[in-house]
Amino acid sequence: MNLNKLFPRLTIRAKLAIAFALLAVVPLAAVVAVTTGVTTGHLHAGARAALRHEVERSRAQMERSLAQLESDVAYLAYAVLGPLLDGAPAADWRSAARLASSFLAAERTLFRVQLVDADGRVLLARRAPDGGAASAEQPEAEAVYYAWRAQSAERGRHLLLPVELRGGGVESDGARPIPAVAVLIPLRTREGELRGVVVGEARAAELFAHLDLASPTLPGVTGLVDATGLYLYHSARKRDWSSLLASNTEVSLRRDFPAAVVAQVLSGRAGTSRTSDARLVSFVPLSLPGSAIGPLTLYRAVPLAAVAAPARRYLESTALMSLPLMVLVLGLAVVAGHQFTQPIYQLRQAARRLARGGAPPALDVATNDELEDLAADFTAMATSLVSHRRRLEELLAERSRALQHKHAELADILAHSADAIVGLGLDRRVRVWNGGAERLFGYRADEATGRDIQELLGPRTAGAEREAAFLERELAERGEVVNYQTSRLARDGRLLPVSLTQTLIRGGDGRPVGYSLILRDTGAQARLEAQMRRSERLAAVSVMAAGLAHELNNPLAVISNRLECMERDARERCGDCFLERDLDVLREHTARLGALTADLLRFAGDGAGEPGPVDVAEVATRVVGLLERTFAARHIRLEFCATRGLAPVFASGGGLETVCMNLLLNAAEATPAGGCVTIEVRPSAQGDSVELRVADSGPGVAPELRERVFEAFFTTKGGRGGTGLGLAVCRSVIERCGGRIWVEGGAGEGARFVVSLPFTWLEG
Ligand code: ADP
């Protein structure tokens, strides 16, 4: 028997208890079953034998009583009363009556005797002396009944009937009738015609007295039935004798037993049978040799429960006795189970602690058997596991740190990449949005994440749809699109030219998981290239200008020198005032040429000094100091505002002075008298650079000229000595320091020139 399958959820202790209990109970149950079976078998056999014996004994007595009764009545019928029917004289009637009376006095069983004619009239009636005088006035109904039964009797047959005697001269126990058995001997002519019937009545109580005493050992029922199964006697119903009368089929043998048993009982053979409702029936036919009474059968039925009662009592007492035994066995099982399972529970607890990540406690198992060995093996295994786990945890922590470092590096690269790097899911929704993308398109990462990339950046045109279809196809076929030149919409509505590279990303199992999208601003590149071209051109112009300035300087020096000589001569010798005026004009123009060559040389970039850390506010203060009188002379208000203590910028101090000077002089020239010029030094909004702003209240710069004013030789002051080099020099100086310069404000608003220079963060 597999207890695990029977009780899969029971603990070992419970299973052990059950096993112990079964071990104790099964042999006990087997012994009890066998002994009970044997005992019950013996009891049944004994009961059968006892029953048979009782029935046999009763039969012998019954046969004797009935034979005696029949022969008594037959004698009276054939020898004494029968001849009276042949027209006997009254003396014969009297002597027959006397004879009958003395016969009844001698016979104890016979109670009354009657001669009834075929019509049911009582011709003579005598009863036992202790029953009082009988008269011929018997109840007519009884006599008619007897005559009727005799009429229907088979020829040569005597009848035996259960009857009740009441009234009509028969003393009865008050209103209670007397149960009796009547022997009917029909008297017929030679032709078989009924002439009369002699009836001998015997008290049932006396006739069946021995049957009433026939159940000394077992409780049960004794019955006497005729060939049709009708009762002559029934021990349980004898108090209700009337129910047996008149061939009452309601109480026949057929009502009391199954058909098979009835057939056996009425078969004319002796035997013992067991009914389906657990009764033992022993039956025997009465043998009445020479009797004319039909075949009779005597039976006795006892309930098997009564037979098996001793066995049941034995079972009950055994069960009662085994209860304390069971309790004892279960107690022993619990104690033994505890002994066996204690180490197992300890091991289980330790294994759980180990599984949760803790070190298992020291096991206290000293059973001196395999369990102790198992505990030792477990401890060794646990120790090794714990040390392995520690090593693994250390390794894991190390790997995690390296991974975090790598991740941080990658995140840094991603965040600071100038290109827009975007991670997309297969549904084209944004999952990663780096700093480059934020700067290029103007959306923050939290705004862009989760949105459809086409909705976010795609230009909404028919061409855009065709392009999207093309890109889809390329991605499906090749898995990537590289440097595809297109344009995308920024948040502010600008259409940015971009170079697009999109790649399908596959997971470890090779299935597509998303896309990487890199967008490079090709507009910025174009601007850079234009700037480079301009720088190159500027460099060429610088070289040319430097050469030209040097070439001009020498003749100018000679002309100046000669002019001085000529002036001196004119003053000393001629006193020609016209000549002196002409010479003044010449000197003036020569001075202008000198200024031009100085400008050209500065433009060429020399003399600006070596670059280094420069405080822009300090430079601006110096230049403002130099130009204050110039502004005052022109009646222009000069306002100066500077944030002190800003970080330095990496530039040439002289170059920055030139820039400052040029911007302020240009502003002064553009501003009418009474106007205002402001110069301001402050950190940029991002805090990574310093801004120098020079604003005036002049006419401003028209939008279309905002780039051109920085070109070399662009001037609107042709007749007023403009060289068109001032702003070109400024841009050249500023861009060499890594900064930018631009002009803001439209025509009529006044101009604002802004110089932006990145801070130099000096270490320490
Ligand atoms: P120049 O002053 O010799 O003309 P610049 O390069 O300094 O050469 O200036 C170029 C041109 O830019 C000027 O001719 C003028 O038209 C324009 N400009 C410069 N500064 C201003 C200003 N503050 N307001 C208006 N226009 C200006």
C-alpha cells in the first residue's frame, strides 16, 4: 500500500501514526474476523441442529396427540354415533349419548363431540364433564359450517380445523372465545352422499401445549400448516385465534415466507432453510400413518440475529477492548514518529534558511545512524554553498559596477552627442530621446517619449508619405538606411535639413525589437562650411591687405617726409599761403592713407598679441575710459554696465580691445547727437559664456545686411572715410577665440551687436 498516494498531504508523523495503527489493527481485525466467522458458523450449525431437534421432538408429540384425537373421534363416529343415523330407536340414542359422555370423561384432550346431519342440524352433542351439560341447541352457524366443510371434503378424508368455541352452552371465559381444533369425520352413504358429520372438538391450549414449550433455547415462531399452507397453529398468533379461522389466507404460510421457502416447507420433506430476511426455518412433515387427515407440516423459524447474538456480543467486547489498545498504539506512534522525524524537520528548517540566503544553523542530530550522516553531509554542502554564493555575489557586484560604469559612459555619450539619437519601438514610438535630439528639435525627452516619430518630426506633406513608404521598404529589405538626406520639422516650425540613418535592432533571439534613428543637422554643417570658406577668403584678403599696407607704408613715408620739407620751404621761402593750404590738404590725405594701412595691418591679424585668459569686463572698462571724451564731444550718452568677477575667456587682450573700440566707434557714428549708446558685459543665459553687448539708438541694420556688414570692405560710409574693415576685423578676432558675433534689431530700432565668448575654466 502506498501511503503517499493515499494521503499525499499528510506529514511524515501522521503517516507513521497511520502505519502503526494499521499494523496494530489489521492483524487484530483479521483475528477477530476469523474468530467471529468461525464462531458465527458454529453458532449457525448449532442453531440448525437445535432447531431440527426441537422440531423433531415437537413432531413426535404432535403426531401422538393428533393420532389420538383422530382415533378417538373416529371411534365415536364409526362405532357409537354413526349407526344412529340409520334410524336407531331412542334407547340407542340414549346409550350412545351415555357412551359418548363416559368417553369424554376419560379423554382429557377431547372437549366436546357432536353429531350433525347433512343440513347442519345438531342431532346429538356431548361435552366433557368438567365443561357442563351440552345441549342439542348448539349455535346453528357452527353446525352449518361443519356440515358445509364436511360436504366439500374429499371422500374418505377427515378434516382438521381451527375453531373458536363461544356461547351455545359452552362455557367460555366471559366474552372471550375458546381456541380449539375440530376433527370433522364426514359420514356418507355407500354412494358417497353425506348423511352427517361427527365433530370432535379439542382445546387448542391442551392439544398444542407441548408446542408452546418447544422453544427453550432460541426465540422464534412455531407453526402447524396444512397442505395448502393455512395455519392450524401459530405460536405468535394463538391469542388471536380467530385470524386462523375460516381458511384465512391473510395469515397463511405464503404471507409469512418467500415462495421458495414455502415450496420447501410444503414439499413433504424435512429440512432447514435460510430466508432472505435472515431467518432460519426448520420444518418437518407430520407422519400420521392410517390417518385420513391431509398432510400437515410443523415448522419453527428463528431470526438469525438471535442465533448470531453471542458472536455480536463477542465483536462488541473485542472492539471495546481494542480501543485502549489503539490509543496506546497511536501514542507509541507519535512518540516514535517524533524520534524519527525530529532530525528531518531540523534539516528542512536549515534547507529553508539556506534557500532564503542565510547561513544554516549548526544541526544537533546525534542519532548515530544514517540521519546523523545525512546531517553532516548537509552541513558540509551548506558551508560550500554559502562560500560559493559569497563569491558569486562579489563577482556580481563587480560586474554590476563595471556595467554601471559602461552604462554611464554610454549614457554620457548619448546625452552629449551633437547628433539626435532616437530609440524607437517596433510601433515607431519614441523610447529614447537624447540631448542632441532635444537641442536639435526643441522637444524635451519627457515630451517626446511615447509619441509616434512620424507625427512628431515628419513634415506633413504627400512627399513625406512617399518617403516614409520608401524608408519602410529599405528597412524591411536591408535592415538599415544610411545617410539619407531629408528634412524634419523642429518644434518651432523650422524645417531642418538632416542626414538620416535608421537601423533595425534585433534581440538576442534574432527577432526585431525596435529601431535606432540618428539625425544629423546638415544645415549646421553647411553653415560651418560657409564659415570656413569665408575664413579662407578672409585669410587671403588678410595676406593681400598686409602686403598692400607694407607696400603703401614706404611711399607714404617718403611722401610725408617730402611734404614736411615742402611745407618748411614754403614757410621759409615763399610765404605762399595757397601752397601751404594745398600742402595741408595733401598731409591730411596722407594721414588718412596712413590710418588705412594701419587698419589693413590690424586686419591682417598681427599685433593683436598672444591669446591668454582675459577678463572681458576689464577690457571693456579700459576702452570705455578711452572713448568717454569722444562720446561727450558728440553729445552722445554712453552707459556702461558690467558683471564683475566673471570667469576669464581665452583670447588676445589687444584683439578684444580692438573689437570693443570698433563696436563703440561704429555705434557713436551711427547715433545722432543726443542719442544713447549702452555697453554691457554679462554671463549668457546658459552660464557657459560671457556676452558683450553694444546697443545704440541709431538707424539699425537692415535684416538683409546683417551678414554682409561683417564682410571685409563692406561699408556704407564711402565718402566719410569708412574702410569696411572694422566689423570684418571684429569677426576674425572673435572667431579665432572660439566665439561668435552677430547683430540684432531691425531697421529703425537701433542696432545691437552681441559678442559671445566661451568661458575658460582654469584649473585650480
Ligand atoms: P566702416 O565703419 O569703415 O564702414 P565697418 O566694417 O566698421 O566699416 O562697418 C561696416 C558697415 O556696417 C558700416 O559701413 C555701416 O553701414 C554698418 N554699421 C556698422 N556699425 C553700425 C551701427 N552701429 N549702426 C548702423 N550701421 C552700422
